[in-house]
Amino acid sequence: MLESIFGTPIIEKVLFFMLVNNRCYASQLKEAFQMPLYSFQRALTRLEKGGVLVSYKEGKTLLYQFNPRYPFLSELLAFLQKAYSSFPEDFREKYYEPIIRKRPRRSGKPL
């Protein structure tokens, strides 16, 4: 829908996912959208280089969140929120809102 503004549909997916979930990691995006991991890693790196996102390590996982020092953060969030509200309800539930687990899971840990 807004890929012409953001450049790629992957960037659009990352930004809307970040809007709803506040933080994410690349594998989480891969599982939510069923797309290649490398695409999301590239998009996250590109957004971090642009200053929109910042990353930090939690264990071995590299997490991303919006950069609170980004000068246009409030305008970007308002724009994303307005665009997100225009999405159909089933689309929002399918891709953005059903995320239950917010933290990475240790590999080999039993369910």
C-alpha cells in the first residue's frame, strides 16, 4: 500500500510491525510474514543506518526498536498510525496483532 513511499514492501511491513509491537527481531518478522530472513535483516539494517531504528542485544538476539532521538519520530508514528487504521481488520489480525510471545526463546528449551 505504501511501498512507493518507503521504497520496498519489506520496509513497510517492518515499520507497521514495529508500530504495533514496539520492538522486534529479524526471525520474528520472518515467521510472521513467511518471507526470507535476509530481506528483513537488510531492511532492519537500512532503517538503523537511517536513524529510524536502534538495536540492542538481549542475550544472543539483536532486537530493534524505534529510535527515540529520531527527529521526525512523532510525525512518522502519527503517519503510520493513520495508515494502519485504514487497513482491513482481517489483514491487521493476520499479520500484525496475533503475536503472543514478545521475547526470544532459548534454543532447545522445552515448551
